[in-house]
Amino acid sequence: MSYRGGMTAPKDQPPPFQALSLEHLSKLKPRPGRGVNRIEINSDPVRVRGEELHEVWWRGKQWAVTAFGIECLDGTYFAPAADLAKELQPWPLHMASKTWVDIDEFTTAWMVALLLHGQASQVDPAAVREMFGKLRPRNHEEADD
């Protein structure tokens, strides 16, 4: 198969952006994996002021996706997994009103949590894009409330 610019795909590799066949999948070599380690964006210690976090699946600087849902690393705020896809109160819009929240990280945690808790299919992508358009960029140096 040839690409723009006259390049061709190697015979043992599928062209990019094409669904892989079972034959190609069976020939792929495994990449070095993380094993059962969690995804950790930031590992700075955080003093727990509230409840201990549930099992952590993804960790950022302020937020973690856990077996429970989304939890603030200091244990003072949480969003249960069962509530993540509720349309009446989109969590990112709710959390954006709080000046102490790193909304970029919370939104990332929310999307990761939707996927890891099996709720991604319950959220309309167009509605998510519309919601993102409503989130205002925040100066991260604003005073906390």
C-alpha cells in the first residue's frame, strides 16, 4: 500500500490508522508493561486531612481515580463512580466553580474515571465537547476559597 509522498508500508506492518487484523495482532510483540502498577502522574506526598483514599487506579497532583470514583488526594472531596455520568450535574462544570480545584486535572480525572468505571458509553461526546466550551480557562494563581 502506498501513502502520500510515495512511501509504502512494510509488508509485516499494517498501514497506520487501519484496523488491525487478527493475523497482525498475533504478530505484535508485547511492549514492556507496567504490570499491575497504577498510572501515577505525580507522586508528591499529600497530607490526608479527611478520609483515606480507596484503591488508587490513576493519580494526579490533586485528584485520584479510585475504586470508589474520583477523590481529592487530601481525602476531603469525592465524586462517587455511580454519579460520574449524571447529566443533571456534569461534574467538571460543578467543580469549575471552586477556585481551589485544578479544573484541568479534575477534568482529566473525570474522563479517566468514566472509562475505568465503565461509564464512557453513557456520556454523549457532543455534550462533553459543549461542556468543555463552557469551562473558562483559569489563572492557576487565583486565591483558593
